[in-house]
Amino acid sequence: MLTVAYLANQFPSAVEPYVVEEIRELRGRGVHVIAGSVRRPATNEVSAAGCAPEIMLPPLRGIILLRAVWLCMQRWKRISALIGRIVFRGGERPLDRIKALPHTLLGACYAVLLEGQGVEHIHVHHGYFGSWIAMVAARLLGVEFSMTLHGSDLLLHGTYLDVKLENCSFCLTVSEYNRGFILKRYPALDSAKVIVARLGVEVSEPAILPVPKVNTKALPFTILTVGRLHWVKDHAFLIRACAQLQQCGVWFECWIAGDGPEWRNLQSLIRKYRLEDRVTLLGHLGRRDVDSWYDRADLVVLTSRSEGIPLVLMEGMARGKIVLAPDITGIPELVTSAKTGFLYESGSLNQFVDRLLLLRSLTQARDETRQNPHICVAIKQLDQVRHEAQAHIFHNFNRRKNLELFSELFLQRIASQAESVPHENFVLQQI
């Protein structure tokens, strides 16, 4: 049985359901997967996911640290180039160099915890410091490692990414944009190592969608966004847009689902613009609760500064919702403007508000269609966008299909790696 160690920054995590799904898919194919977490997960997230990490790096006992130091001394030649890179080469900040040294020790601790379990490959999700830990562990154990890159870990926080890409056996990423970015920024990298592996959501066969609610006078225009309350998601941008809608006299409600470090700042901003009756922070929601809010929304929006390909847009589109998102990174691979959704220029508050006003007028103008043929045509086009979006998700971002493609690709790559390095086992290398 193939044994793979699978490391994530936090496992399980409610905002990263794809990690749990990939592990289950591999296990369903007979792979022994040892799930690991760099950070301790919350108890409620473990309960919700129905699984827990088998290896958790913190807290580390003294004996593990001593064994890790001894392992580094025994196999110093395997990691000496990495230490040299940290100390002497590259343009990283002094703080990043200082952090990389304890991360190297954590990698040795991870190797100690994996020793004796027959691990043949290590995979790590995201390119943050957990990928350095996985790379060091793989070096010390004499096995290959691979990683999956998403958005911010590549586009905003790519510390030591050149080293990680050079040393990994292959790299999965979620969009063609990301793949192009990697190959352009690291031209010496073998392009065959970088593979697009799309994420997906639960879908059903495209069907006739229900007609959205009608009645401009009785119901407000409803806006929903779902995501962690982090500065990169830029929910403050959405709140400022809501302030402009209020100034225009628009009756609307905006719901922001998620939790995170920006909660207090967003609450203060809501009070500043006197939007307490218009904008609601829903906090973290369970799967069923999120579904009910999707059902109530007229429009699903995203205002992030950086993204891979967001699940929130996929989920909205799969439900036949109109989506509005910034024209950045891999989002145009998901949202084709005026065909499967709508885009706006990232950072342009005026354009974003204009799009909101346009979509609001169209979604709430059905009772005027008999009197105004132009509105009738526009609404039919909007309904076509909803249908096209749902079909696009079904065919290209189908979770079940994409998980199968991921596991097949993953196992093929490991098999080809084993064939190309027939004596990869550390003991055999010494003979």
C-alpha cells in the first residue's frame, strides 16, 4: 500500500474543505494518507469535518526536538544547501531568514514523527512556511515532496518559493493564471512540473432555474459575500460601496458571512457609515446555514485583492446566482463577464457601485417587462447568464469529477517518480 504524508497549515479547516476532500479521495483509492497539521485545529472544526490530524507539530516534546537535532547532524549533507540558502543567498528580509531556521528544525521534527511509517511521498497544501517544513522533512527522509499553490501563498507571500519549486517533484495549482505566473517568474523551472488541478463544488445536473423574486417595493435588494474576514478579502471595500448605495437611496441588505481578524474593524466601519440596519456580519456559518443565505441572496459578490479561484463564486454560480467579482488572477477563468457573471476593475469603487446599481435594477424590474421591451430583453439576458454560469460549474468545476482527476494525476506522478528513481529508498542508496 502506498503511504503518503499530507501536511496542511491547519487540518481540518472550515475554509479549506478541499484538503479534507482530497485526503478522503486518496484514501478511497487505497492510499494510506497520514494527515498532518502545522497548527492546532479548533475542536469545533475537527467535529464538523469528522476527522483529526494524525500528526500535529505543536506542542513538541523535548525528546522530539533532541531527535530532530540529531537527525540533522546525521544527515547534514541533505539540508546543508538549504541552510546556505537561508543564510547567504537570496533577497529575503532578515526576519524571513530568521524564521526559516526554526522552520527547518520543525521540518526535522516532522521527519522524526514520520520515521518508521513507510512514507514514500510528502504532499503539502499551500506554499506558506508549511511547505518549507515538508521540503526539509522530505530531504531528511530521502523521499520526494509536492505541493499545491492557491492564491496569496503564490502571489503575495511567495517567500523562498524558488527553492521550494526547484526541490518539489511536481507542483499543482488551481488556475491557468497561476501556472503562467509561476513559469514567467521562474523561467528556469521545468514547465512539466507545474500542473493545473482545478477545485470544485457540489453540483447537480443543470435544470430550469426558478425565477428570482419579483416585487421592487416589498423586498430589498440582497447582497451576500462569504469568506474569512481578512484584509486580503477587502470587505471594507464592500462596506464603502454599501455606503454609496445608501446615499443613492437604494433599499438593500448586505450579508457578510465569515469570521476573522478584521471583525472589529468592519464593525467600526459599519457604525461609521451608519449601516447597522443595512450591513450584517453573520459570523462563521455551518454548511446548511450558508446554503440558506445563498438561497435568499439576489447577488453574490467578491471584493478580494488576491485570489486563486474562489469557492464562494463557484457555490453561488452552481445555485444559479448572479455573481460580481474583481477582474484579477484566475477569476476570469471562472467568470466570463456578461456570460457567466460580471466583473469589475479591481479597486474601482465607482465601477463596482455602478455594477451593483445595474444588477439591482435588472433583478427587480420584472414587473415592468410588459411595458418596457428593452428591460424584457435585458432580463432574458440576465437569466441566460444564470443558466450559463450553472452549466459552466457543472462541466468545469464539478467537485466529484475534479477530485477524481486530482487523485489520478497525483498517483500517476508518484508512480512515474518511483520509476525514474528506482533506488529512491535511503537504505538502498547506501548499497
